[in-house]
Amino acid sequence: MRVNVKRSPGDGTRRSMRREGLVPMLLMAPAAAGVTLFVLIPAVLSLVASLFRVPLTGGAWTFVGLDNFGRVLDDPAVRQAIGNTIVYSAITIVPSLVLGLGLALLTNAAGRGRPLVRTALLLPMTANLVAISVVYAWMFSHPGGFVNQVLAVVGVAPVNWLGEPGTALYVVALVGVWRTASLTMLVFVAGLATLPATIDEAARAEGIRGLRKLVLITLPMIRPTAVFAAVLAILNSVQVFDTVSVMTGGGPLGSTETVLTMTWRIGFGYFDLGTASALAFLLLVVLIAVGVLQRRTLSGWGR
Amino acid sequence: MRILSRAAVIVAICGAVAVSLFPFYWMVRTSVAPADETFSQGISWVPTRIDLSGYGRAWTSGELGRAMVVGLVQTLGILALQLVTCVPAAYVLAKVRNRATGVALTMVLVGLLVPSQVTLIPLFVGVNVLGIADSISGLILPFCTSTFGIYLIRQQIMSIPDALLDAARADGLGHVRRLTSVVIPIAAPGIAAFSVFSVFAHWNEYLWPLLAVRSAELRTPPLALAAFQQADVGYDYPALTAGAVIVTAPIVVLFLLAQRQFVHGMSGTEITE
Amino acid sequence: MRRRLLPALSALTAGSLLLAGCGPGSGPAATQVTAPTDVAKCDPAKSTLTISHQPPAAEAVAVAKQRMAARYPNLKINVNALQTKTYDEFTRAVVADIAVGKRPDLIISGLGQIRFWMEQYKPAPIDAAALPATYRKQFLSAGTLDGKVYVAPAQVSVPMMAVNQTLLRKAGAGDAAGIRTYDDLIAAARKVTAMTRRPSVTVATYNIPDWLSQGFVQGAGGTFVTGDGRPAFGDKLGGDAISLWSRLKREDLELGIVMDADSQAAFAGGTAAFLMTSSASIAGLQKSIGDSFEWMPVDLPTVNGQRGPMPAGGNGWLVLSDDPCRAAFANTMIGDLLSTDGVMAASGTSYSYIPVDSAAAERLLASDAATPQTKYAWGYDRELTPWGGWRRGEVTGQIVDAFRTMAQRLQSGADAGPTIQTAVRAIDSLVSG
């Protein structure tokens, strides 16, 4: 993990390179065009569209000011979706980070089996979310699912995991933790690898071990890694879509509807692209805030 | 005491590995079990006999065969475009400093904060305006470049000493030759890591194809699997899990082959600038 | 960095606004009436007809396609069989197709979705005169809006209740035909449940919650929708009729299955003794039940024993073409889809819809497939009302979702009064705009 901010090349080189003129611009042009066209303009457009009525069924855009935002925040179904997203994030982000760090430490303690253990623990991160959601939906299926079979062995009545408003969100979140913990583990493994071996020796000489060593030495040293892992976990959780779409479709009774699935429902179920854009824009603001916060945290520490 | 804690570590590792792998195991197990054993009473860890007919049903009724081809074209098309756009841009942003590259770098850093998921409605409107909705171009073009790719490869290129490039320049090599004969060979590991990442991300991408694809012929693997699940196949879990195996397998194989590049590549990803 | 960001952002905004100006609004206009031209003036070789439909129409489409191919060998016909479960999901799929420039010429429309299509895409009315002479014209009212026929009903159904007579007999719960009121139903269900020790009724809430609710209310002689398209089921009678779900749940008599396919499987498998669903599924139930037990479809019981008119469920054909020639071919094809052979395929094989063709009805009733069960659908000849009838077609999807939410809440035992009033308010604000 690169903790140090790399400095740009010496001044002399820079000045002479500038004279070569047009070629660098041309080399940069395709990427600049792509980023502008498919990233930056859409980001701005999502704000623009949220100020208009934009029917998917066709017809002109009509300016409605902030009505769409009002409608979004007024709609109990949207508020439920926002609430669900917050709950989902709360129950996935922290466990994913704790588990990810724990798994990374475990992997490092695995000795000779280390590469094998690491591979096994990283597999969830690579899995196709649609495919794995199909499998989890089957494992938690009301009739015949693995989980209910296990419950039957200990004499517990089958639970309709994905059919009950009280349990569905937790099952979806379980898939989120299963996968995101694998992702954060990867980040932590990379971060721990940058720790100099001398730290270990010094800690041992001082007699600092176990949890104390983790809290006092390791964690502060991998702080940028932890922040990065946290950002990844937040991004993954706040934008959850695939698992919900495949496992529950947002139901039962809207109990698993999230901001992104709700955006989808408003835009492509109710054909109201303007209101959907308003909701998506609110999400974008949150994501940008997370990104900016991350940079603040890191630059405050790094210099 | 020492031995005890060692045993605890081993138990924890075994538990973690089991939880991590179990869904994969259950997927494969169900896919090779005969259909009439799907809803059997009690837990059956291993099917009584192997029945591969689910794979046939997934391949034909689920139309996964065609979807795999679409997925391959889409994933490799995106990768090719991204490499062509990102590598030169990364080089310029790493080694040329002027006002234009400063603006461009800002664009990249801002772009990093804007995931495609939240801009999907303008993107959808955009591909319609361009007339490429419901086409393979509509699947590929929105991802023709990657701010993440530019950033990651730039990090790699920045570690190349300027002296090396100056020497190449003294030999009369222009920007393009310096890029192809000096920069790319040295930055190859980073480029490879990004490539693996890109293939992972776009093979697994679900939201955008769900929006951009209307024709059954253009369904990507996740899309075809989701459609297969939603079509009333009843409770044909062997076929469904067989479909899941088919969609998952290429990525798992790629991961096993390219694991090292991927893990190393991820280590340079945090944004520290 | 900040100094550079501002001009860049303002340039982006300007560019985006320009792009927005040529957004989907200026694309192919959605609001356009295209009257079909005289089909004789059209060259079949120059047209490609695109049809979008749902699974139940597949067999009739195959018949009609063959007849069209015989008549116009050079006409290319694309059939787009969408695998959607409900009519609102189907509508979504077709709207997305149109949004990317793939507007079909001929679609199936749920009979509750007509105003949506009419208001959003301004289709031309169909040529009712071109329908076969044996078409039962009384069904056209279910496809008529503001005096014009936009949809030719093709597969018509009514809500009904299937009863497992074998289970009733074992439980000493009387005869299926004797169940006329909710009280009758609950008394019989209690006996079955006492014997099997599990809930014995299933009324799924996913596919057709609005239509079932309409059946409950109208069956009791109540008003579901006012003449100007506002909710009218918030009165005492409406509340009593719709509260069936929560009444059953409170006594632990309802299985709580949400998805319709699962609920039918529960009946066919002998778990549920009472199933409320569409008469269209009688044929499928018969196939999967076989001889394993004795069963009968009966009229939906009502809260007060009345027998009011049921809403016409099912679907019909709607010409959505934006090209006069393709519209003309589509109209011709409707004639084939609703020919005696077409209706036989639509109503007689996998699905038991009420035949919209009198010759087909006679042939089906005289065929070997005519059992006491299928005859319920094939011989149904009572008065039907339109499905829904809400004033703003634009919010059709939201209205169905509001009913889905209401029905699922009731199904899980929510208090009927407030739940139904919440739905009334939500729908009233939706249709008010």
C-alpha cells in the first residue's frame, strides 16, 4: 500500500517536456472525452434532470424546480427505502470491516497454508453477485432450503426468511457481509504487508502482544488502509442493488427496498425519470461527501 | 498456552474458510443432484448420484451459451477500449505537468467519486440520444474509459525514474515511442492488475445491462441468469444453480490464475493525493 | 484547484443543458395517433410486424402467425415473448422497449392497463368491424374507453375459488357449492384446519391484488371505483369485503403465500383446501391435480352472500404501431388471433380463459376436455364490468403497487380499517395528480 505521496519529477524535466507540445494532449484526448461524456456530464445531468419532469414514456422535459426533491422526501415508500439503506449499511459496514481485518490477521497467522487460505477467503469477492444471490436465495428458501433443513434438525420450525418483512433485509445483508468482508480483507492483507518487520520485533521486545499490539501499534500504522477499506465498504453498502433485485425484488412490503432499487422503481417502474434522478442525486451527494471526507482524513494524517 | 492459542487460530481459520466456501459448495452440489432430490427431507451433503441434466437445461432454456459469448465480447471490448484510453492518459498525467494536465487530473479525481450506478438515468438518456441503446456498443461505450484505471496506472508510471525517460528522449524517442518501449514494459504489472480488475467488474456488472439491453440476444451472463430465474422455471434449482456455476466459473478460474497480480494491484488503490 | 474547478463545472453544466434539450423528449414523438391505412395499399414485403406478448398468449400467437404467413408470405413477423408475470411488469418492459426505439406494433394489454396505453401512447382504436362474425361482441365493453374500442379482449377471466372437495368431506365441512359467504368459508376452513392442523386457505397477493379486491367488493354489490375514476371502496361494505385477508389471518386460516404460482402449487399439492385465483388457471390446476383428489371451482364467496358482477380479468390486443401500414397489418392479425382457431388455442389448452368466440365456446364445451371444472370458465356467461377504471392512466403501476402493499399487509394480519383507509388515501392522491 502506498502511504507516501509521490512527488512529481524534477522541474527541469518538466519544462523541457512541455515544449514537445501537442502529442501529450492527443494521448490524453480519448480518455478526457470518455470521462467528460460518460462520467462528468451524466453527473451534472443527474442534477439537471432532477429539476425537470422527465417522462420515460416520451414527451418534453418540463421545469419543475425542486418539486421532485419534495416528492422524493415526502413519499413514505422512499423514506422506507432510505431507512432500509441506513439499516443495511449499519449492519454490513462494521461487521465487514471487523471481519475483514480479522480474516487478514488470521491469514497472516496461517503459516504454510497461507496462500491456500487467502485464496479461499478471497473467492467471495470475485463471485458474480447475481449467481451468488440465486444460490443464497435457494439456501434460505422456505421449502427445502439448507438453512431450514438445519433448523429442522434441531427441531425449529421452518422460517420464511425472504418472505417475512422482519427477516428479509437481514438475509440480504448477510450476503453483503459475506462478500464485502472478503473485499476488505484483501485491502487489509495488502496494508499489513507494508508494515516493516522491525515493528514486530520492537513490539515483541517491549512485550506488547495480542489485542494490545493490534490497538496500540498495528491499527494506527495501517490507518490509511483502514480508511480505504471503510470507504469501499460504505460504497458497496450504500449502493446495494444486485442482491436485492435478485433475492427479493424489494419486497416483502418494501422491507428490502433500497435507495438504488427505489431509483430503479421510480424511473423504470413508474416512468418518472426526473424524480428518480432527484433520488439518485441525493445518493451522489452522499457518495461525494464520503470521498471528500476520506481525503480530508488521509491528508490530515499524511503530512 | 501457546498450543492452545495456535489451536484456536486453526479452528478460526477452518471456520472462516468453511463459511466463505460453503455457498460455492452448495451451488455445485445442487447443480449435480437429481431434480427429485432437491426437496428431500433432511440435509443431504452429497447427492446419491450425479445428474448433469441441469447444465443442459440451463445452457439451452436459460440461453446461457449465447450469453457467455455476449459477455466475452462485452468484457474484452471494454477492456481493450479502457487500455487504449487509460494507459496513454495515465502516462501523460504522470509525466507531463502543465495547466491542461492539471485540469485533467482534477477531472479524474472528481470522476473517481462518481460511480456509474448513480448516473444511470442520464447515461440511459445519453445512449438513447447516441442511438446505441440495446446494442453491444451501448453495453461497451459508457465504460470506454475508467477513472480508476487512469489513477491506478498513473500511480505505477510515477514510480518510473525520470532519468530513464530523459535518456530515451536523448535517443530521439518521441512521446509515443517512450510510452510503448519504456513505460509500458515497466508498468506492465500495474496494467495487468487493472485488466483483471476490469474483467471482474464488467463480467459481473448487472445494473447497466439490465437497463441498456432489451433484446434477449444481447443478454449478458448475469442478465440471462436473472431472466432464467424470473421466468417460471418452477423450482428447478438444479438448473438454476447449474446456471450460477456456468456464470461464476470463468471468473473463478481467472482469479485462480491471476490472483497474484490482482492482490498486488489492489495494494496501490487508495487515494492519497 | 478550486479556481480551475469552477469554470470547468459551469462549462459542463452548459453542455449538459444543451444535451438535455435533445433528450428523449425530442426523440420519436410518443404522442401520435396513427390510423391504420387500407391494408390493400400496403406492400407486405416492406413491413416487419413486431408483436410483444406474455406467456398465456403464446399458443394463439402461433396460430395467428401461421394464418398471416399463408395470407402474406412476404410479411416478416417478429414475435417478442416476454417472460413477465404480471400485466404491470409487462407494461414496464414494453415502455422500456419503446424508450430505446423498439416500439412494437401489436401488444397484449392487461384489461386493467388500457387507460395507461391510451393516454401515454395515443394508439388508434381498433377496427371492431374486422373481427370475425362469431366474436362475442359483449366482451368489447371490457376494452372500450371513452366510447372507443382500443383493445379487443382475447383472454377473459373472472376471480373464482377452487375447493378441494375431498378434504372438505374428510373434515365434515360440507359441500363446495354451499359456500356463499365469508362466514360459510370460515366455518368450512376451520373444520379443515382443525383436521390438518395447518392453514387451509390461500389467496395470493402478488399478481392480481387489485383485481381480487375489486371482485370482493363488487361481488358483495359494492362500488369499487366511482364513475369519475376515484376509489370508492373506503366505505363500510368495501372495508368488510376487502378485510377477508386479515380475517382469515387472524384465525390462522390463511397460508400467507404471496406469489400466485406458489399458492396454486399449494392447492394442487393438497396443502390448501381453498384457493382464490383467476378462472384462467383451472386448466393448469386440472392438469397438475389429475385424479389425486376431487375439486370444484365455485363463485367467489362474498361478505353478504350477494352475487354482484365480477371485473373482467385477462387481456386483449392493442395496436400500438406508429406506421399506417404496420397498423393495418396488425389489425388484420387481430382478426386471426381472435378467429375460432385462435380463441381455441387461447382458451382451451394451457389456460382456461372464457372463450371470446361463440363457435370456439361451443366446440370447447363439446370437447373431451370439457370437465365440470373447465366448464366453469368456458360456460361463464354472466355480466362483467371493466377491470379498474381509475382516472389517471399514468399512475396505473403505482395503483397496482398500492393494492399489493395493502393486500400483503392484510395478509400478514394488519388491522383492516386503517390499512384499507391508507390505501384509499394513497390511491386518491395518485389519481388526483
